[in-house]
Amino acid sequence: MMAKDTATATETISADDLRQQFRSLAGEADETAGDLRNKVLVVGTVTLVLVLIVIFLLGRSRGRKATTVLEIVRV
């Protein structure tokens, strides 16, 4: 939107016009924050699940390496 030259402007801006514009801007900001919050929650959940899977797999492979196999042979 282009700024109007004050010398040629015949239209005045009322307080209601300003309030309406501020409300619309605040509404857009709230919607954007809500969308971002949802995306961060999803990314955080996926990251947590992946970290837990990696920890499980690393612990499992370490457990296999440390396990002793005992063979009993009858004579």
C-alpha cells in the first residue's frame, strides 16, 4: 500500500478505523502463533520418538555384546 501525501489527502482516519486495523493484525498474529505451536509440537514429538528408538537399539546391541553364553555338556 502506498503512503498518501498529506497535502492531497481528503480522507481522515478515525479512531475506529485504527482499532479495526489493530484487531485484524492481532488476529493474524494469533493464528500464525497457533499454527507454529502445532508444528513445533509435532516436530518435538517425532524427535523424541526417534531418540528413544535409537537409545533402545544401542542398549540392545550393547546387551548382546555383554551377554555370556554358558554351554553345559553332559559327559
